[in-house]
Amino acid sequence: MESVPLTPHPQKISALQRWGAVGLATLSVLLIDQLSKAWALRRLSSAEVVDVVFSLRFNLAFNTGMAFSKGAGKGPLIGIVALLVAGVLLFIARKSTSILQLVFIGIVVGGAVGNVIDRLSRVGEAPNFTETGFMSGAVVDFIDLQWWPIFNVADAAIVVGGIGLVLIGLRAPVEEDRSSDASTGDQLDEPTDEPTDVPTDAPADSAGADSADG
């Protein structure tokens, strides 16, 4: 009887499915991020604060550093690092067979590119920051929890996508071990072509020997 593997082999996905998942996630994050920043600049530019629910409020801020207002003034370096990370993730996506992993990669890439767009296109817009060098533009932040540094949709996407990739990475070794165990079980259960019943002529030979010794 043919045995069934406990864990199926990873399903192959086409190039269209792979890059479609990454591209859709990336573009979705970029669209939401840029539209929300445009809204924040238009709605909150007069120092107005919009209370939403509990401690959440919308409060416009400009960040010349990295996510969550850290590393102020190091935008060019942070922007280059963000692009390098996005490139590495896209390289990893070439070998991925998990749609969920590809979606998380796209989410992180979308967040990274969203903030890089700000650094490139908003040079000189931040109050009290006069630097006009390459990628020295300020990132628009507006989501204020009041107990956490002000952030934006791109920042949130980077964090959520990064956590998702870590969780998938932690699961991968377990799934590989199960697949290996299932493969070993299949090999043990495979029927062999060797005969299992070997006829013996031992009794007849013994009888012949007895009569010969008579």
C-alpha cells in the first residue's frame, strides 16, 4: 500500500504569481502611504491636531532621521540603507515559494520606498531644517499614539512586514524537518521486489541424508 507524505512538498509558483504578489503588496503600501501623507500635509499643516480614538490622534511632524524619529539628520545614509535592504529582500523573493512570505516582502519594500520618496521629494520642506543635499528631505509623520514616537503608514508597514518575515523564518526549519521525516518514512514503507517467502528443501535433504547413512 502506497503511503501518503505527512507534509506535502512546497508547491511551485510561477514568476507571474511571485512578482505579482510582491508588486501588489508594494504598490498597495506605497499608495496608502503617499495618499495619507498628502492628506496629513493638507489637513494638519496649520498645527491642528485631530483626535481619533483613545490616545490615537493625527499630529503632523517631520522626521529627518529614520523610523520613529530616531537618527535625526542622517536621512541620506538611512535612505541608502533602506534601498539596500529592499534590494536584498527582492533577491530573496526570487527563490521564495511562499505567497505569504512574498506578500510580507512586498510590504517591507513598499514601506522602505515610501519613506525614500519623501527623502527625495521633500527636500527643504521641514521647518528648522535647512539642509538641501541628496535625500535630505524630511519624512512626513502624523500617526501619534502619545505614548510612542510619531510615525506613518510606511513605518508601520516595515514593522508589520518584518515581524511577519521573522515568524515565517522561525516556522521554516520545523516544516523542513517534518518534510524530511515524511520522506524517510516513505522510503521505509516502499515495497521491495525481493521475494519474502524463500522455499527451503532442508527437510527433504535431511531425509535423503538419513537414508544414505542408513
